[in-house]
Amino acid sequence: MAVDLLLGLQWGDEGKGKIVDVLTSKYDIIARFQGGPNAGHTLVFNGKKHVLHTIPSGIFHEDAMNVVGNGVVIDPVIFKKELDKLEEQDVNYRKVLLISRKAHLILPTHRLLDAASEASKGKAKIGSTLKGIGPTYMDKTGRNGIRVGDIELADWKKKYRALANKHQAMIDFYDVDIQYDLEDLEKDFFEAIEVLKSLTFIDSEEYVFQAIKSGQSILAEGAQGSLLDIDFGTYPYVTSSNTTAAGACTGLGIAPNKVGEVYGIFKAYTTRVGSGPFPTELFDEDGETMGRVGHEFGATTGRPRRCGWLDLVALKYACQVNGVTQLMMMKGDVLSGFKTLKVCTAYKYKGETIWHLPYNIEEDNISPIYTEFKGWKEDLTKMTDESELPKELNDYIAFLEKELGIPIKIVSVGPDRKQTIFR
């Protein structure tokens, strides 16, 4: 049995959580393979909004197992808060939530290091969520990190203290004004560790291997977007892990020949949170309308998202890097009411027209070349079948399919799981 992947194709916030929730009934196991609480997956059903940060989006389906893979970094304090919210909603997560022993832990000093590093950069800051993600992955690659499996060992607190002391020396080196009470932070941290220890830890690569061998269906869920990939994103304004399809192999221990369908999710327009280049960003009334109608605020940070027209050059690049086999378009309903829509189909790059994503997409080097489309006025949110979609939207979809060479199988027309049209 192959493992299907679900990935965001832009700068995150594409709507991955909703689609995982919609697809979960088809799968036995939902597995997160990278990132940490810098992710914010929003799900809406039965009139309620639910936001997950580390726990896989299949947790609300009682028949699905949910695996937090080895490529994920876990903040025990934030994880505990997520569990508390699940308990409030009577979700019996203990039976269906499994944690990889090889997943790394975010310490309180990782978050402090993140804040100190970002503060020291001044105007050159990268827009970190300040969740300690970067420093945790740095300790992972530096072979200093503490993993979930370590907290099962008798001397793990000794290892913790040595690393926390090292972090404090690094914070002092930055020479910025970071106010903190580590003793108070550690109190919450060690309480959360005890909660974490009450869950089921697994050797996740063996678990996944046996699940594939026995014919169970698995959906690997990515966090962040492909354009934030540490290797293939808009570096240095990226996250600290591989958000592309290759990350699922290293983040879960899946052999490349075990990957099946690759579902790519994108918005009908483009958004970005934080710093970094954004060729199609709008600073006019159209951009303001997208943000207002689309409720474009980060699920993790609450920061307003920058909005712009769909960047087909960047989207084609993401499809190529990931080997996308099916596409899912989100938030088509937000574009209702625009008289004219634009899609960036090429860049003017240093005086030449190009159709690929170059090494540098800062505004000094490139400007977008647009193709225009007639908009539609119809409210899509009540539509339930492809036949109801306005002609102008179908023309928009047909153009994207032709340019990308990949079928768009799902069109989302609202945040609720029911507001999903299968094509």
C-alpha cells in the first residue's frame, strides 16, 4: 500500500487542515512529518472552529490513528494546551494519538533563543513565529537535541540541564534585552512533560513500515508551504524543515518508492505571513478586499496575511518539486465580486521574460506579467455541485489545469468541511 501525501504549494495557510479533515475518512492513519507549533491548521465543522498546531488533523475522526512523526518538533507546553482543548470537546485522543520517539523537543530556552536571535537582526528579521522551531532544528543537526525517547531515560534531566545552560550562554551572547524567568517557564515545561509521558510513544518508522506492509492506508500531512522549504523556498525567509514531498520520506521513514498520490493544495489567490519576497503582493483595494473577505490572519500568530494575485510561476515550480498528481483549490469563494481577476503567468527578470522561478525573486529583480480573466459575482458558499459553478470560475479552473498539466479535483467554497466540491 502506498503512502499519499498532502502538501501546501504556496507560503502556507493554504487550507491543509480542512482537506485532511475532509479526506480522513478514506485513511486508516494520518501522520505529520515535519514542522512544529509554528503550523496552524484550521478546521471548521458543526459550526465550530478548531485550530491544531502539532496534532494531526485526523484527530476528530475516531476511526483514524494519528502519528506525530520523527521529523516534527514538539513543544510540550503547547502540546498540552492542544490536548486540554481536545478534552473539552470530549475527543478520546489517548486511543488514537501516537508520538515518535525520534521527534525532537522544543525547550523553553529554544523559544528564548529564537526571540534573542530575531531581536538581534533588527530590520533584517525573517519574520519568525518565535516558537523556538529554528533553534530546535539547529540542535537536531548539531547533534545536541533532546528527543521524545530521551524522557523515558533515567538521566534525561541531566542532559536537559546541560543544554539549557548552553542556551543561556548563547542568549547572553546576543546582548539584547530579553526579559524572562526560566524557573517559571521550566515549571510549566516539566508539568507538560509528565502529560506527554502519559501518551503512547512508538518507533514510528517501524510502525509505518508495518502499516504499509499490512495494507493500511496512510495520509502524510505537511505543515507550512512548499515555498517555505529550507532548500527550495525563498531562502532565508523560510522555515527550518523540508516542507516538500521529500520531507515526508525523511520525516516518517518512508522509502521514496512507497509514495502514492501527491495532493497539492493552493489558494485561488496568494498570501504570505511575515517577511520575504512576494512578487504579486497587492497594496490596493483588491488586496484589502482579499484579506477582509478571506479572514486572512495567521492561525498561529494572528498576524495579518499579505495578499496578492495567484502566482502561477511559483505554483508550477512547487508542483514540479513535489511531483503533484492532484490539485485542490481553496477559497475560490473569496474571489466572488471581483470584476477582473489576474494571474501571474511569467516574470520580467532583469529585462528578460522568464517562465520559471529564478534564484532571487526580490522586487528589485523581477516584476510579474499578468493574464487577466473576467470575474464572477455569484456567492459560491451555498453551492454543492460542480454544475452550479459560474462559467467564469470554470474558465479560471480550466486555464490553471492546462497551464499546470494537473487536474484540480477539489474546489473549496467555504471553511466548513461540507463546503467542498469534488470534480
